[in-house]
Amino acid sequence: MLTPMDVLAINDLFVSAQGKEILKGLNLKLHKGEIHVLMGPNGSGKSSLAATLMGHPTYQVTSGCIRYKGRYITRLSPDERAKLGIFLAFQNPLEIPGVTLSNFLRTAYNATHKDRVSIPEFKKRLHTIALKLKLEDSFLNRYLNDGFSGGEKKKAEALQLLVLEPKLVILDETDSGLDVDALKKVAKAISDYVSEECTILVITHYQRILKYLEPDYVHIMSDGQIVRSGGKEIISLIDEQGYEGVYG
Ligand SMILES: Nc1ncnc2c1ncn2[C@@H]1O[C@H](COP(=O)(O)OP(=O)(O)OP(=O)(O)O)[C@@H](O)[C@H]1O
Ligand SMILES: [Mg+2]
């Protein structure tokens, strides 16, 4: 039987930041079109893994490797990774006063896509996507994340995702801080975007987003390693037994 090509293959990955070893031999494989969920207690290394995948310079790979669509990306810059179609929605997005959301998105789009869209055409696209997320057009003219509420920051990230159309999406606690209605809109917009071509890694502490983004696989992380992988039945086990009850 043909196996789908690995979109992401992480092999025996060790990562340190500021002299502290955070990831300690992590292995993970994601295939095309799959939705994976990564859960685990605070401080287990989930956000560090996300930052490492994006190439954040603070996180140094001391051993092991990361392959994206068969290509070693361990030494590529964040910019090069974004061009390859990797997208990370941060747990705590940066504020950039002076750069409007709309301008930021157009620059990011042009930096990651070969085709150039005209400004009116881009604005039209942006308007359609903003409408889906129930964001007012005036929101697009505000400075990126500057004074955004927690929920607005998450919506702005969902907007980025839908505009940039990445192939590998890493969502780091996109659900936290969203009220129930906003969560529904954001999750629905993301799940509409998910296709055979797009692979998603969702990092979350909560079940609620998983009502809308149905996972194929669930992984539990503890102390820098994946300690258990399985289907979505693991999530209800966590609810019943806590993380310690489900460590493999
Ligand atoms: N830049 C850094 N410098 C030093 N230590 C760091 C750095 N980034 C993360 N760590 C440490 O690595 C460990 C893992 O942190 P990380 O943020 O990856 O956890 P997490 O699983 O995302 O937790 P949470 O569920 O609370 O978001 C923590 O002990 C944290 O203090
Ligand atoms: Mg985190």
C-alpha cells in the first residue's frame, strides 16, 4: 500500500534555549491532509517545539533533525520556512505599532508567494476573509496587535492563515482567550480551509476547539518528549484521569 508522503518528520530532536535542554529526543510524523493535536502539561515544551519548527533563533537544535516534504529544514531561517508554506500562530503574538494589519498581510503575502496581486485585488480578498471571521474592515487598518483584545489577536492570526494559505499550520493555543462565538467562527474558518493539501498541528489544553477541528491523531507531550500517541479517545481519558493517567 502506498503511504502518503510525510509532510513533517521530526527525528530524535534535542533542543536547548539559554542553556536549558527543553526537547529531549522528540519524534513526530505528520502526513498530508492530517490534523494532529498536541497536548501536555504546562512547561512540557509544546510552544518550544512550535518555535523550533518555525526556526526561532532562541531555540537551538543540538541533535536530531526536522524534514519538511523530504527536505531538511533544521538550518533554514524562519523566512525561508514561511516561503516553503509553514505557518505558526503564536501563543502570544507580537504587537507591531506603526504597521497596519492590512499592510502587514500584503507584505507577508508578497514575501511568501511568487504571484503578485494588485492592491485592490488584495483588499477584496481580505474583505471576504474578514467577513467570514466577522471582523470589521476598520479592524484591518489598525496597527498589528496594538491594543487588540486577546480574542482579536487570535482572529487576526486566523486572518493571516487564511490569507497566506500555508501548507503546514501550527496553531499554538489559538483557542485560548476566544469566547464561544468567536471560537466557533475561527475554528469553522480554519476547518473550511483544511483540505487534502494542508496539514495541521493544533496545540491546545482544551477540548472545545476539537469539536470543530476533528483530529486524526492526538499526542501527549511530557518533559520534552511525546510520551503517548493515539486517536481522539485520548482526549476524554485526559479529562477523566489528568495527564499523568495517560502517560504511556
Ligand atoms: N527562551 C527560553 N529560555 C529558557 N527557557 C525556556 C525558553 N523557552 C521555554 N523555556 C522553558 O522550557 C520549558 C517548556 O516551555 P514551553 O513554553 O515550551 O512549554 P509549553 O508546553 O508550551 O507550556 P504551556 O502549556 O504553559 O504553554 C519551560 O520550562 C520553559 O520555562
Ligand atoms: Mg505553550
